[in-house]
Amino acid sequence: MNIKYRELHAHECERMKEINPARFIKRAWRSVDGVKKWVDLNWLDKDYPEGYDVHLAALHATFAGGGFAIGAFAGERLVGFCSVNRAVFGSRHRYVSLDQLYVDNMYQGQGVGKKLFFLSAKKARLWDVCKLYICAGSSEDTLAFYKSLGCVEALEVNQQLFESDVNDMQLEYRLI
């Protein structure tokens, strides 16, 4: 597998359509009667959560706000990307949000997401921030992926991001 990584440019946002974001979600971490537990979903999610247009708008907003995105390419085709927003937040720690990380379903499990994550972390370190903040989907595979990278539950919760989807897990990754 010959994957090349480079920064994406704002005019390339629509290339997200080249990625097949479909994934099978076996289990997810959910609150049931006030208790957090694994719930069997056995569901094929064929698109970006909330749809392509929502994620395209978010990527445009990342660039408009001074953030960046790094893409993974198989030949000329975009097969994954990771975007980080520039706005710094947090009262005890200096966080920036890892806003999106998607890998084409045919390239998952091959280290593409891991490489995108660490390249993004390296670039975010240049902003003199302490941590990446990840509002991660609650699927078992997604949470296992972030845990394998060294992400832990966020010490400081961004209330706006938490309220955008209470099923998501609020994670952080230490940059320094």
C-alpha cells in the first residue's frame, strides 16, 4: 500500500466525496437508564454521521477559522483526512479540537488513521497548545482506535461539543 500524506487546501474540501465512509457498528457505548454500558447496534452506517453536507460545511469552517486538514492519498484519490480547528479553549488546559478523522472503509485497519492522527498532532504542537480534544463517536471500534493512540477521557469537557451529541465520548490527547 503506497499512501502519500499532505496538507489539504481549502479549495479541496469537496474531495471528501472520494472517501467511502461506510462502516459497520457492532456495539456502542450508551447510557441506558442512567448507566453507561455497551449496547449491540449491528448497524451499517453508509454515510458520514449527519450526512456529507454537514461534514463538508465543518471542513470549510475549519479552514475559515485558520485550522488545517491533512489528507491521505492512494494515487490521486483522497482516502482519508484529519482536520484540526484553530480556536483554543479550556480554562485549565489549552485545547484545540480534532474536528474530523475519516478513512475510506477499504483502507481502515491499515494504519492510515493512525498516521493522519499523529501528523495532525505534530502540526498542532506548533500552535503552543497542550492537548487535542476529540469528540469521538461512541462505537466500540472508534473508541478502541483512539485508546490505542493514547487518548484518554478529557479532564475538561467542552460543554458545547458535549451537548452536540451526548453519546459521543469526550477525549483528549496530550501534545506536550
